[in-house]
Amino acid sequence: METLIHQKATPEHGQRPLNTEFSRLRDVLRTVNVEKIICFGSVSHQTVRKSCFADEVHASNATSSYHLLLVPAEPQTVSNAVLQQQVEDAVKPEAEVIVIVHTMDEVNSALREGSTFFTTVCRKGTLLYDRGAIPFHPGGEGRPIVTRISRREHFWNKWHGLANGFLLGADFYATNGLFHLSVYMLHQAIQHAYCGTLRVMVGYRTNAQHLNRLQRLMETLVPHLSLALPRKADEDAQLYELLSKGFGDAQYKETFEASPQQVTALTELVTRIVDAADTHCRGRIQQLKTGEVSYKTT
């Protein structure tokens, strides 16, 4: 038995009902082998224009993007990456979507271990689709809280150390005129800062390398930290585009170019974000240790 569950978005976010946004997704579900889909976050954007030369206020229609946890059905016929891309591409005409894919075994194992991320998603997220073949595990306590806090601290120390190491590498390559390799190092630095922050702040482990995907996850899961790379101004957009190509193009494309001025600006920006992430993560770890913030709510 298959069930589709739709929940209207809350009016204060200015979103359309989910059954409208995901009408295209329902078509995809007939062809993609999926067990469950849960919406765990959304972002709504609206432009409001005011002018002293006009009495009217002009507001654009709100556009929304959604973050989904997708659990493949068993047996899985395609890879996680292929399934993720299939759903994102198919839903694109209706809504912008970022999908994370985890198997039922991965999700239930995490729930048994008391994962804060998956427990929160399963309890508070909006269930969009459920094939009904395999239920979620009711959840467990996992290892002692003090042990888990220690593991998060160890994880951050390691990944922050890696981010700083990549920053040193970026400076070395820039000094020697290898600006494409400097951009690659800067991409690695921001990637490790973002992945480490997600682990410490909400308990989600990811090794994602796509900068846009990581930034979107940061904007949804830890919006209060303001660690996103700026993209509004033309110059900022150019720097973001350069950095986003740092993982692939900087390594393999001979046409990839970065000026000394761009590398300097990127280095300053990424360094500020890595330092800010360190401040936030160490602050959160201290809050967990003192009990100011409950581990089970992070």
C-alpha cells in the first residue's frame, strides 16, 4: 500500500501548499524506486520593491526551495547519486530541490544510535511519500552523551585543522604563482569548514564536495550562523563562481584562470568564514558540555 501525505506550508513563510509544489514529484515517484521522502527544510524568497516615485509597493511571487531526505526502496536499482540527480532534475520545473539520499539501513542504524539529525528529521519533518514497506526504527539512546560530545569535539578539531592546512596550501601556491591550485585549496578549506560545522551543530555527517549543495544545506540547517558565501553583488558572484569551480575545473581544465586579486579576495573571505565557523563550533561544544544546550536537540 502506498500513501502520499501533503501538508500545507505555514502562511508566515509565504509558501504555496506542498501538494502544488510537488505535483511534478508525484509523477517521478511512479518511475523511481523510492521508499520514503521527507521534507526537512525550506527557504522562501520574495523581492519587495519600494520607491519614493511610486505609491504602490511591488512584491514578486514567493519562490521556494526544499530540502528532502530520500530513502531508496529495496533492492536499490541505481546508485544514490543517480537517484538524487533524477529527482532534482525532474522536479526542477516545479520547485528547486536539494536531495540527500540515505538507505533505510543507514537511517534506522542512525536512529538506533540516537542520531540527533535523523531523529529530528523523522519526528518533525513533513512526510511527502511513504511506500510503507519498511518502518522507521522508533529510536534509541545510543552511546553516552559525554562520549558523543567528545567525538564531535574530536571531529571538529580534525576538520578545522584540515581547513587551516588547506588555507596554508592556498597561500603557498599563490605565493608561487600557481593560482589555480590556490583556488582548489580554498575550495577544500570551505568544504571542510562547512562539513565540520554541520556535524557539530546538527549532527549531520556529509562529505559533499559540491559547494552550492553545501551552502544550501548550511542555509537551511544552520541559518543563524551567517556563514554563507556572499553572492548578491556582481563581484561577489564572480568570486563565488570561481570558488565553486575550484574542485573540478581548477584541477583538470587548462582554460581555468584566476587573477592574483581574485585569489587574495577569496583567501580573505574563506579565512573569515573558517574562523567564524571555529568560533561557533567551539562555542556549541562548550554549551553541550555545560548542559546549556541539550545534546538531543542539536
